[in-house]
Amino acid sequence: MKAEIIAVGTELLMGQIANTNAQFLSQELAGLGIGVYYHTVVGDNAERLTEVLALARQRADWVILSGGLGPTDDDLTKQTLASFLGRDLVPDPAGLAKLDAFFASSPKRIRTANNDRQVDTIEGARVLPNRTGLAVGNLIEDQGVTYVVLPGPPSELQPMFLEQVAPLLQQDQALYSRVLRFFGIGESQLVTRLADLIRNQTNPTLAPYAKVGEVTLRLTAQAASWEEGEQLLNQLEAAILQEGDLKDYLYAYGDDQNLAQTVLDLLRERGLTLTAAESLTAGLLQAELAGLPGASTVFPGGFVTYSLEQKSQMLGIPLEDLRAAGMVSAWAAEQMAAGARARTGADLALSLTGVAGPDKLEGQEVGTVWLGLAGPEGTSSHRLYLGGRDRNTIRQLAVLEAFHLTLKTLIK
Amino acid sequence: MKAEIIAVGTELLMGQIANTNAQFLSQELAGLGIGVYYHTVVGDNAERLTEVLALARQRADWVILSGGLGPTDDDLTKQTLASFLGRDLVPDPAGLAKLDAFFASSPKRIRTANNDRQVDTIEGARVLPNRTGLAVGNLIEDQGVTYVVLPGPPSELQPMFLEQVAPLLQQDQALYSRVLRFFGIGESQLVTRLADLIRNQTNPTLAPYAKVGEVTLRLTAQAASWEEGEQLLNQLEAAILQEGDLKDYLYAYGDDQNLAQTVLDLLRERGLTLTAAESLTAGLLQAELAGLPGASTVFPGGFVTYSLEQKSQMLGIPLEDLRAAGMVSAWAAEQMAAGARARTGADLALSLTGVAGPDKLEGQEVGTVWLGLAGPEGTSSHRLYLGGRDRNTIRQLAVLEAFHLTLKTLIK
């Protein structure tokens, strides 16, 4: 099965944004065992989009379009595809009801005639409701080619694809997949360890994917039944963990089961609470934890202690001692964790202090980070060196390392 | 003049990387007054690349290729273009000498026959030396079309383009652009207000772009000089603000001047500090502020007060009064802001409390948010309704609204 991705938007051709939707869709399609042969970007222009559609129809079974579903005159993807397929556009009643509710809910929102364009749907197409936005998507088969129309914003495109399109593709292919999540090993090292397995893959296939600080492996088996699929996946997983000696790095399974979610689940299971005192990360860790539904059962709140004075004042650390030890030190990390735990009464407390850059701090290199962890069994500190990276990557990695430290402590 | 960008690489079609080269080249070409009409991504496959070249030749004056110049068998961009143009490949002597020196400089480097492919050049082409890598680029004109071949790594592609290709592309008619940033008005409403201006645009052009919570307008003028460009942009900007009655929504200019940056700049200019007490956003606002270099001069730290108990304890709000008023209330927002200001000694303190969902809280609808702002002139509270959105969008919008409230207060 061949797929082709068409992104519509002059902002892409002007370089205002990168085509991250094509990257996301390519990853997902690869995981589903579907080959992507071309990406195309075309502007908000009906004539050129029509030419691109005519070409794609000749070379792909699935044509996936993103962007151009908004309310402005520029947004013409559904209009152009409808006319390419010789069909009409009709309003989707459910989408229209949602639009009505959206505008009814706040008197400040002013509805204009072009807003209704967003909920138009191509006659005969399957409507793809938009859980996180207003513009509805479409899926339509015509002369053996399936066209999928998705909204441009990644926050709308991703759930729509994952929840509504991927299951259809999976069904077609009888594919069974499993995601293994690793932390503490880089992608190139992991791929080197699995070189033979990757080279010889046929069924199941094996696709590594690196995000900031973690690597996932997607195993995809084509099989006649769920049982057969599971058996193939179990064999490959065993081979991966054994040949690659990767047991110590595997921390969870599944697309959404990232470190924060894994820690949250374990805390809930054990009935424990967690607080944090963040310096270089300044709330990133707490915001990520609280971004997960149900966080309020384990997370009472915490501290953003950015300046030296606030570390002392909010967490009850003697100012002179803190000055002497330094903010980026084992002592400071331990005091911060212990102080946060004492002040909130949480079962566990994390602290993060370090140098995100661009400049050195207290004479210490950019990338130097101390984590502290306080719990019923005492307080510990852990040094990380995350240098050679930019400010925000260092902060993100520090958050992941802190979640990983919590995870290791919880499962010990 | 029309340009088209072709990126070659199976790693792009697998989603392992995003096509940031196309974004970079598009930005640069826009700045040079050259319209980009298509981006294409094609795998490491001679047949498909030849088809893509045949199509590009029909629709562009400049065809810019990136990737596929490396030493592996997969790398076949120059080979394919040479055969498409009916020409031979010959080694570039200067590139070969650099390759010799590279391998001579470290005994650990092992040179294989394949390595020499990198310095091949298409007969009759201008060689583009690679200052930051080994693979040489090419520029060749054939039947009125100019082909440019650039290496895939951005660290090699960018200097090669900027230093060797851009100077050739300089034209008399350059483009001058300006970005206007609006907050508090939706894209569809803004576009409706500017419908006539958008419909009648020729020079300068006008492109709206919406992100979460804000809309930007890019104005682009084609002009013979900077002065003429500025004059055209000034006229259009005045028309936009007047016809659209948009003065109250414009808050800044420029690609990177988002709300957090604008607030940070103003605070630094005035020598003021800002703290925050965050409930539903749980550190998002503080993390965003601290993500900007130089934040430490204005941001001492703050509070993540997620539970009712921690709102009371960290900020000194009487527990029974808080229970009576409710956490999502004007009173709570004011107490939180005043408490955070008192406890940190900051000049200004923001508070954010509300219902991010998925469930109602204290009987209040998902999307109900109260902001508090405490300063030397007293404390105020502000109700928002951000319903009809998902949990994380509500949180992001609440942060933007809080920054906007601060901005309005600072410029009042």
C-alpha cells in the first residue's frame, strides 16, 4: 500500500513553519507498515492543488492532505478536492451544532459567515469530527484511491489521525503493533546494538524513533489473528532485549505512556503524593505532571525557586549556608527537596537546580544539573551533565531525568 | 522568478526528521523576492527522483535540491541529476584534496572507495565548495532552468546557500516584510474585518496566520529600495489598523516578539519583577517566562498551588474563607496574587485559577478561569471563559491571557 502526503499552505512555502505534519504522518504510517513515497507542499491555490491531486491519484492508494480547512478565503482544501472529485460540499450537522455552541458560549465571540466553511463536508465522505477544534475532516474513496483531509494545526491533526484514521488503516492491513519505550540510551547506540535485527527485519518490522531524551521502538507484525500477532511481537521483543542487552533501559510500553504518565500511574497506584522545587526548569516538571488528567490526586503543588533568595525563603534554607554551598550543588538540591517535602507534607519531593545557559552560573558549566529527591527514607542528590545542548533542551532533559529518578525510586 | 525545492532522503519519508531545509530555503528565497511554489520530498530512488526532476523542470526557473550527497550507496542525487541532464560526473580536485587531508589527519578514520563519491561534480557545473563538510555542491544551468544541489545536513546546507547561492540570486526587486502581532481577536474575525484589503492585495501582500490564542499578519512589499518598501508597508499597516479597527489588538511587531517576550522586555525596561501563583496552569507561565534568556532579572520565582490546602498554606489564605469563596473565584484569584506578591516581595504578581477539565470543579464549567493581578496600586481579578477546548489548550490560553493582562497593565 502506497501513501502520499500533501500539505496545503502558503505559510509553509514562505518558510514561516516547517512541515511537521508530514513528519508526524510519516512516522505513524511507517508504524502501520504503509510506505510513504512523496511529500508535497503546495500553496493556497486551487489550480496548483488540483494539479498536485491529479498527480497523487496516479501514484498512491492513500492521499493524505493537511491544512486549509480554516474559516478564511485562503482555506480551500475541501472545496478544491470536492470539485476535483466532482462532488458538492454540504454542512455537517454535528459540526454545525458544535460551531453554534462555541459561539453561543461566549457573547464576545462574533460569528461571521465564513466560519461555517469549517464544517463543510464533501458529499458522500465520512466525516471526521474534530475533538480539539472546529474544522471537520473528511475521508473519501474515489476510483480506488482514498483521500483523507485533516486540519493543519498539529493539536487537531494528530488526535484526528490517531483516533479516526489509524484504526481504519490498521484494520485493512491486519497489523498488530507494540511500542517499547527506552530511557537512558541514545538512538544511535540503540540502533547499533540492534543492527542485525534491523537489517534482517521483514515481519515484524522494527522502527526506532528518538524524541528529546528518549527512544521508542515500534514493532509491527502482520498476522492473521491477534494471537499470531502477539506471538510474533513477543519473539521480537525478547530478541531485542536480549541481543541488545536493553532490559535496563526499557521503562514502559505504549504510545502515550511517557515518563510523566508512568510516574503518575505508579504514584496513584501506591497512594503517594509528589511535590517539586524547580529552579532551572521553573515549573516545567509540575506543568507537565498537571497536564495529565487525574494529576490532582498525586500533586498538591510546589515551588518555582528561581532566585537564590527565593530558594532560601520559600524552602526555609539558611541564606548564608546556601550562598556558601552554591545554588548548583548537591547540598542545595537536597535542601530544596527536603524543604519542599516539609512545607507541603507530600510523600516525595523532587528538586531541580542547575545551569541552563546561555551563561555559566557560579563558575559551573552550562548543562550541570543537580537533582534532589526527598522521601520517607531520606534525601539524596544526583549529578547530571547535559552540556552541548541549547537552553530549552537542557531544561527538558532535566525534567525527564527527574521523572526517571522518581520512577527508579518507586520500583526499587 | 519561480523556485521549487526538492529534498531527497528516505529518512524524511519515514518521519525520522522534519524537512527543516525546505523551511530555511523558503525563508531565504522569500527574502530574495523569489516565489517558492512547491516543496517535494522523494526517497533515495533514482527513478522517482528523475520523475520529480522532469516535473520540476516544467514549472520552475530554479530547482533547489537538498540531500543525498553523502558517501553511501543510498546517496544518489548528483548521479541522478547528471544522468537526467545527460552529463558525466568528474571528481572535483579541490574537494578531493580536502578529503585526502581529512583522512590523513586521523589514523582512526578509514577511507572506503565510496567516500570519493562525495566530491564528484557534474561536468560543466559550478562547484560549490563545502566549508563545513566534505560533500561538494553543484550549480548548473540547462535549458533555461538552474539546478542547485546542496548537502542535507543543515550545518552544511545553510552556509553553502548563504555564502554561494544567495549572492547569485540577488535581484533588483527585493521583498521587504513586516509581521504584526494581534491578541484578543480570532483569525476569522480579523480576516472578516480585513476582507477588502485581502481581496484587493497585490503589492504589498497580506498573509494572516493563527497560532493558539494569537494571530499574526505578514505584510510583504516588493520594492526597489528599503525606503520604498517601508513606505508601502507603512501605508498598508495604517489601512489595516484603521479599516479593521484593530489598534486595540495589536501588541507587537516581529517574528519572535511573542507575548512572554514582550512582557519580559517591558519589565526589564521598567526595572520591575514579576511572580506568579498558578493553579490550573501549574507552572506553565513561569516555565515559559524562564525559558527566555535574561528572565532571572525580572523573575525571582513563584508558586504552583494546585490543591486547596496548598493555596492556603503557601500563600497564607485562611483555609475556611477559601473553602467558602471557592478556589475558582474572584476572591481566590485576588488572594492568591496578593499572597504571592507579599511572600516574594515582587513588584507584580499574577494568579491563575480555573477549570481545565475534563471535569467540572466546584460546580463550575470547564473553561472558567479567574486571573488575579497584584501590584503597587492594588489587586484586581478578571474572569475568562475559555470553554469548548481541550485541557491543554485551555491552560495555554490562560497563560497567554495572563501575559496579556500584565502587558495591558504595564502600558496603561
